[in-house]
Amino acid sequence: MSSRRRVLTIFALLLAVPFLAAGVRAAQMGGGGGPRPEGGRRGMGPISPDERVKQMTKDFDLTADQQTKIKQILVDSQKKMDDMREDSSGDRQERRGKMMKLMQDTNAQVRNQLDDKQKEKFDKLEQERMQRMQGRRGGSGGPGSDNQGGGNPGGDNPGAPPPQN
């Protein structure tokens, strides 16, 4: 059960982080809509497609047409992800890989709905999200990892394999 919980936690973080990053960035720049209480909703699991579209509309100034199309992409993606979570057959790493692939595909579909200015901001926020994830995971996140720290700085994932040096 512990490994299933870990997979769900990783999945929740991977889904939530791109849009959380946008919200955090907006808050840092003074556009966060006011203070958020400690321990608030953010980071507490997957964000619904409606919440994600709302946050993206605020961050990227989406048109009504973009909102409709992106919401459908996110609803479809969430359904597929839920199906993957329910399917306990197969290897855990294989399922994780499929989930990551689905997230990449979803991000690509969402990005295709954005104009050039929005894409630039989306890419920047995605890059920041990846850097934060690498730092959190101690640099064992795969290709493109330039975290030289090694180890497990957060100490919150004792079952994680050590980084390959």
C-alpha cells in the first residue's frame, strides 16, 4: 500500500505543479489575488480541470474558446489518469512511465491551444517547475537533471533510490 500511495503522491504532484508554479509566480509578482493561508488547497492533490482552467485563465489570459478546448483536454487526461491509477496490473515503474507520458502529451495539447506569447510564458513556467521537481527529488529525475547535490535533501522519500553518479 505504501508504494501505491507514493505513486499517487508523485502523480498528484506532477499534475498539480505546472499550474501551481504559475500561481506561485503570479503571487511573487503581486498578482496572486491576496495572501493564501498556510496549509491551503494548493499542493494537496490533483487540481480539478475547472480549477486548472481558472488558474490558467488568470495566468495566461485565455480566451473563452481556449478555455473550452483546454478544459476538454484536461477532462480527457484526468479520465485516462484515473484509469491508470485504478489499473494495478503491471510494473509500478511502467505505470509511472505511462503517467508521465500522458502528462507530457497533455501539456503538448494544452500548449498547442496557446498563442505565441502564452506559449512563451507556459514554457518558462514549465521549465521552472521541472527545476523545482529535480531539486525536490535529489537529482534522480532522469534526463536533463543538472542537480549536483545528490542524496535526498527533503528527507521525505526514504524509499527513493540514490542518484546515479
